[in-house]
Amino acid sequence: MEEIIIIPAIFIGLPWLILHYVTKWKTAATITSDDEVLLEEMYQLAKRLDERMDTVERLVAHDHVDFKPARLVQDPEEDNLKLAELEKLVAEKRGANS
């Protein structure tokens, strides 16, 4: 009698359970076009804020000699290296979508 329950559970229930959750994971991992637009807006805002912070730190450092900004890196290329990598990825994404 136990075989009647165990065999369908293994050959029907287990694959159904696995396929069910695989489908759930695939649908949850996607990003919508609205999400992409929001991320692009947030990226542009973060970029503008970074530029403003650099300007403020330069102005304060110019006015006060003992001011040592923790965020300001002496080499602007090094400071913006990750931003350049992100801009490259965004440009590649736009090129792929066109």
C-alpha cells in the first residue's frame, strides 16, 4: 500500500515541485523596463551628486588649509574609475537595445 503513495510522489510530485520553483525563480529574477528607467534616473542623480560633492570639497579645501576630506582622492581618474566602468556598461546596454 505504501508503494501506491511513494511512487507517484517520486515521479509526479517531486518533478512538479522542482519545476514549480524553477519557474518562480526565473520570473522573480527579471527586471522590468520601469525598473531600468528608475535605475537610470538614480544613476544620473548619483553622478550629479558625486560631482557636487567633489566641487564642495574642493571649495572647502581651498578656503581651509587644514581640511582633509576623507572622500576626496588626489587623482580624479582613480576617484572616477568605478563610475567610468559603470558608464561603459550603460553604453553597452544602450547599444544592445538599439
